[in-house]
Amino acid sequence: MLDLDVIDAHHHLCRLSSASYSWLEGPRVVRYHGDDFPLRRDYLLDDYLADARALDELGARLLGSVHVENGAADPLGESRWIDEVIGKGPFPSVQVVKVDLASPNARERLTAHATLPSVRGVRDILNWHPDPVLTHRDRADLMTDPAWLDGFAALREFEFSFDLQVFPSQLRQAAALAADHGDVPLVLDHAGMPIERSQEALGQWKRDLAKVAAEPNTMVKISALGTNDHSWTVESIRRIVLDTIEVFGADRCMFASNFPVDGLYSTYGHLFDAFDKITAVLDQTERAHLFADSARRFYRIEGESVG
């Protein structure tokens, strides 16, 4: 039994019936996360809690969660909606919002988000890949672009953290960003997204992951494993999970569901049961960090922590 508290460090809600999400509209396209057609629906708090109820069967307790922006066409509108949901409690606990940091209006948008008490950080997805099916951005140099860096540097003014989402080929650049901005807390989303699973690719991923971990202002989410391995099993993700923990240390790693996206490939219970099985070799304090305390500390969620 997974006799632990859980803070889900990364999930989404969606109100497609009343708001626009460009990635869930238009022609049906199969991208790296697979066919997202089943996601083209409302996914509200009750839907999330119905999925997360599987933790009860595992003997775990969902104590909190982190809502991460879901690509709404109106990011501030999304953030205000989520702030209202959080205000009614107890889930989600806090949120990470979307701001285009390269925009000339980035500081103005950060100021608007900062009026919402639930906001802890910002995500501006940076995934770039030469394959147009995989890429999120149309340019590879955002992390060195002066305009984007100006917006990024403004995060410290609001005491915002940054959710850093990149592919493995961008990890060295991500490490340099962390080194140059040591006063901005960074969390690497989805374990650096190791989408290629050859031994050579995984070896390079781990070496470059270590460069990010070498910067003391960084942490990592172990999540989106189904997004990057559509037919995953406990054995197929074991190396990703354990290598990430080895590189960062359990006290700088946090587990997350990435639901509903990863619901395309497993149930919530199956995912957290896999996390439980893989980390059975660790001690109780390390597991407490992974399942709740790292997320609690990084996102400044109220509650007791062993860290």
C-alpha cells in the first residue's frame, strides 16, 4: 500500500465548452503526445478528482495539487478561472500560469497575474525540434534571445518560479539559463522529456540532465512518462524514474500525473502504483519528498514538510 501523502505537482483543467484552446481545436493532428482527440472536452475539477480517487485504493492521501496552464487562448482568463476554483478549495492548491516572456507586454502580464494569490510561477513552453510534428516553438534560440531573457529576468520581481519545458537536445542551454539566473527557482518539467529511448539517447539525456541538476536553483518533475512512451510499463519507465532521482536527489524531485494528457495512456491509479513500485527501494523520507514534500516546498504550499 502507498501509505503516503500526495501532492500532484502537475495537472490541468479544461473548459473547452466556454473557452478557446488552440491545441485542442482545428484539424485532428497526431503529435508526440499522440492523438489528442479524446482530450477535446471539458475536464473540470470533478473529473480530475474522480481520476485521483484511485489514490484511495492505493492507501494514499491527495493533500494538494498544482494546476499548470493548459494553453488557453486567453491565459489571464484561464488564470482567473483557476484562481476562483482554488479559492473554493481544497484543490488545486496553487497554479502555474502562461506568459509569453518574449512579448513586449510580458512585465504587464506578469503584473496582472501577480494580483491572483494562487499564482506561484510561470510556464512558457520552449520545446523546439526540427521535426514540425514535435516542436512547440518556431525558433530554437529563445533561451538566448534578449527580449525573452528580459521577460524571464522579470520573474524575480514577482517572486515567481519558472516551469522549464524543453527536449533533451535543449538541456545544456537550459543549464546555462539556470546558471545565469540563480535567483529564479526553476523546475524542469517531465524529466526533460526523453522522447528517444535508444541506449545512446538515454545516456546523453542523463549526462545533460546532470548539467541542469548541477545548478542549485533547479528541481525536476517526474511526469508525462506516458506522453513520451505511449505503451509504457513499469519496466520501460523504471530507468527514467531512477536515473532522474539519482541525478537530482529525491529531495529535488517531485511526482506528477500530467492528467488528463497522460490519461490517454493509463489510469491515475496505474501511474501512481508504478511510482510506488519503482521507488520501493528508497527509504520513507526519500519517498515523502517525491510524492509530496518537494512540490510543497518548491511551490510554497502550506503544510508540514520533512524537507
